[in-house]
Amino acid sequence: MSPRRVARLLALVGTIALTVIVAVTVTVVRQRSAQQKLRAVAAIMPGAMLHAHNFHWTQMRGNQSQWVLKARDASYSNDKTSILLVRPELSMTVQDGKHLSLTAWRAVLTVNGNHIAKAEMSGGLKVDYGDFVLTTEAAVFLPDSDQLHAPGAVKINGPGLNVAGIGLSGHPKAQSFRLLNEVKTVIDQKQRRAGSKES
């Protein structure tokens, strides 16, 4: 065998070996990356079936949006009966045309298919409705019976009106709310008049 043939054969073997090494490396890296992603998803919530980043759910009635729910992260349970949301934001336009938005640090939704049966919000809850803002630490909402319960301190602020109390019971769709204990109300007539002139 001539030296030229030996050099060509070595070059061919080297090229094949290099190609095999690159292919094996790419395959191992891809498998490791997929395994790492699966481990990361499984570690987010014990017993979680599925995890979604930048969660977005729009509830439609016909061709109109009823409400939009967004969250930084969402984890679905294995039995498909609950969803854990991190930093949820709910927004909707209510019947009187005013915009309502709700934000919390954390929410657990009890679901039956695409139907939300219960929403438990915690870590600080803020509801913006028209010119009014309601804040409390935690609340439970039962959509089917239109009931909202907040056991802790509640503050409601609006143009010329500041109300505080302990415990809130209400019906959001009916726009009926009641503070239960230690209710304090401060009315500033000047601020109320200034707010009504701007509207």
C-alpha cells in the first residue's frame, strides 16, 4: 500500500470517527437536556401532572370574552381537579361596563373539566374595580353560588372613601359586600367632590 493510500485511509477513518463523536455528543446532550427539563417540571410541584409557564386562559361565551386569567406559572394536579397558580391576574368587564382586575400572590383553583368550582387566593389579594381598590390577605371565591369570603383584615379605598374591617362576605356578580367586624369608615367630602368633577 502506498503512503498516499494510507494517508487517504487514515483521513477517511478520522473523518468517520469525528462524525460519530459529534453525533453521539449531540444525542447525549439532547437526551440530558430533555431529562433535565422533565426533572425540573416534576420538581415544581409534588404530584404535578403538567406545568405551564406564562399561563393564559380566556373564558368565552359565544364570541365574547367573559374573563381572562393569566399567571406566571401554573401546575396541574395528577387527578386534574386542581391548578396551582403563581402570581395570578384576572381581568374582566362587568355588567355596568367597569373594568375589574384581581391579583394575588398564589391561587389554587378547584376545577371540574373547564369549570372552576372554587378559587382560594392567598399571599395578598388586590381587587381594582372602577375607582375603588380592595385589599386583603386571603379570600375564597365560589363562582357557582357567587360567594366571596375573606376572613382577615380588609381595606377598601376610593375617591373620598376609606373603609376598613375584619372579615368580608359578598356576592361579586350582585355587587353586594358586607364587612363583618370592627368596621371603620372615613369620608372626605372634598376628595369625593374633586373625584366627581374629574369624571
